Amino acid sequence: MALIWNIVALDANVETGAINTAHWEASDYEVVDGKTHRGRRYGSIGLEANVDAEGFIPWADVTKENAMAWTKAALNASQSDFSDEDSEIDEVASIESCIADDIAKSKAPVTTSENPWVVAEQQAAEEAARLILEGGE
């Protein structure tokens, strides 16, 4: 699957149409041997809107593409505030990398949150079902 970015909501001033916050999510998944492995990040980021600027787009006229471009630009700009002048951090790429890492870890887990007796019961039930389907006992 391809990673999907989505704008969940936009907070805006009703009177001026100026958008001040974008709520976003990014997600991806991969199915391997019938099991779905997922990765997801979400958050919100402040946007600066100047209603007097040339090219200002009020909330009612904003497209999903506009909002996504502004959100990604704001994410990257917010990280550059904390980095050295010589290093530029691409927060969007970092978010996408974390999602890919989550999927990879799901496919090859190093920890578990399951109870061993539940896993054993599930394995026994699956084995019993397989034997019944194969005509065994």
C-alpha cells in the first residue's frame, strides 16, 4: 500500500476565514500472509495566515491539496526552529520513516503483549480446525 496523508480537520476563524491549525494523520499498511501490519502518526500543527496577504485563501475556498501543502510545509518549518542552521530536518520524511519502521517491527516483532496461554489455545484451535478440514481427528 502507499502511504496516505490526510487532513482530519482545519481550525479557522469564522469571521476572517483564516486557518490557524491543521489536524493531520499519515498511515500505511502491508498485508503479509493474511496479517495486516499498520503504521500511523497523527497530530496538529499551527498555521500562520495573513488575511491581508496577496493570494490569501479563506477557509471556504481551501482545497485538500492546499491544506496538505501548508501542513507539510509547517511540519518541516517547525523542526527547523530546533535544528542547527547547517542541518535541515525533513519532518515529513521522518514521520513517513517512523510509519515504515512500525510496519517492519510489526512483521518481525521483538516484544509481545499477548498471554502465552491464549496463544497456545489459539494454536490448538487452529490445529484442530486444520485436522477436521483434512479429515483427521
